[in-house]
Amino acid sequence: MSGFWNSLRAELWAMGRRRNLRVTAVLIVAAVFARMLWAWLALGLSTGGMDDLASNHYNFWPRFGQALGFGFTIVELAVLVIIGGALPREIRLGAVRDPLCRGISRSSFVLSRVLCAAILPLMLSLVAVVAAASAGAIFFDAGHVVTDPVMLDPDPEGQQAFRAWLEENDLRADQVAVELDNDSDFLIPDQYYPFVPILIATEEDISGGIIAALWQALLPLVVLGLFAFMVSLLLPTGALASGLALGAVLVFGVFLAPELGDRAWWCFADWLPGMGSDSSLKLATHYSDGFSDVPPLPDRAFVAARFGNFAAVGVFVSITLWCFHRKRI
């Protein structure tokens, strides 16, 4: 067991000093901030000004989900490239022989690499989450999901008066919509009722859905790292391993998922938060953006996902151990 811990400490030490991981982290942060800035600019240009009176488009949560989904896509691509290409290059350069010659067994070495392959996607995902939350907090404010009230005759003066009343009472328009929906004793001046936005969902509902989607994304990301590492053992070069792993993820998680229907739920690629067709993060973001007609996935979908992901972990780790013990180093 000491051989495993020694190998794991060495792998974690090397992981913390690899330049490509630092560059990847910077790329993820830059991409997420750029995606959030683009959303902020696009919304401002489309409305002729950043008017946050009612529109849910200026809400933090849907923009956070969109930017995070974009960041997760980069994370998934980076995991396939970094993990899929590392071991073949190290074997070709003879770097794998050094720990094996120092008394570390093949099982200890490969299990430490398996654990690192599971940790790396989580580390990069944490970078994406922190970057998306920070960028979202800069450009947008959190709140309830509402949509503009239906008005047959626009009344700019009335809207301005309603906005002044909100500022005077230190309220937001979405807060007024929630209070009117929940509290029958909450009253506002009669002339302002036409300007109250329509409530779609409370902030607790949308934030809880997005956070739950993040937790559900952890296991598919771990499986992705294990899959990339397994493929790197099966193929002779890193480019071939990364390309084949990416192709498999795109085929089963993107292109064939709609055709497979319920059977796609058993594949980990279908649940990836960035590229997966049934990504819980995508559904939660869509709902937080005001599309209340999004049908939730049935409970049996999540049962199939958990069983399929755990089964994939066992299969990928078993194949990895079997292949490494028979591979010429």
C-alpha cells in the first residue's frame, strides 16, 4: 500500500507543476469571462440599453448556467486531450519505467494514475464554476425569473413612475411579483399593477435546479477521465487516443443520443454537462431562462444514469488494470 501512496504523491506533485494544466485553467477562465461578456453586450444591444426592470435575461442564474455550460465543454475537451495524450508520450520517452524500477508495483502505479484521471476533471470543473460565478456576479444580479408584463398600449411615463416607486421603497420588480403571488396582504398602488412583471419561477427554484445539476455532473466527468485514460492504454499514440475518445463521446453523447432515446441514458457521455444531450445543466439553464414548458426527465432516467455511470467506472478501471499489466513498457 505504501507504493500506491508514494506513487500518488508523486503524480499529484507532477500534476500541480504541469504547464499545460495551468494554461488550460487560464483558457477556461478567459473563455467563461468572454462568454459572459458577450451575453452582457448582446442583451444590451438587443434592447437598446441595460434595462433590468423585468426581463429575466438580465438574471444571474441563466447567464451563469450558459457560461458554465460553455466552460464545461472546454473542460471535457481538455480532459480528453490531456489525459488521453499523457501516458503514451511518457511510455515512449521511458518516464514510466522510473517509478516501476524504484519498487512501485504496476498495480500501485496504474491505480494512482486512475485516481489522478478522476481528480483532474473535478479540478478543472471547479475552475469553471468559480470563473462563471465571478463573471456572473460582475455583470448580472441574481433574482427571481420573470418576464415583461403584457401591455397593449406602452406607457413610458407610467413605467418611469413605477421604477421611481421601486427605488423609493428599495424593491425590485421581481420581488414585487413574488410578494403579490405569495402574500395576499401585500399591496401596491393601483396604477402600478399593469407594470408588475409576470412571475415564472422563484430564485430558490432555479438556483436549486442549477446546483443540483452541478452535483449530477460530477460522476459523468469522473467517468470521462477514466475513459480517456483507458483509451490511452489501448492505442499507441496520444493523438490517436484523444481523437478516438473525442469521437466516441460525440457519437454517443451528441449525434446518436436523440436516436437512441431512453437507451442513451445508460451512457455517461449523454449526461456530460457540456456536450451531453441530456445534460441536467442545460435543462436547468433553459428553465431558469424563462422556458417553463421544459419537461423534466423521469426518475428512471436518473436511475439508469447512476447505474450506467457506476458500471462504466468498474469496466474502465478493470480494462485499464488488465491492459497495463500486459503492456510492454
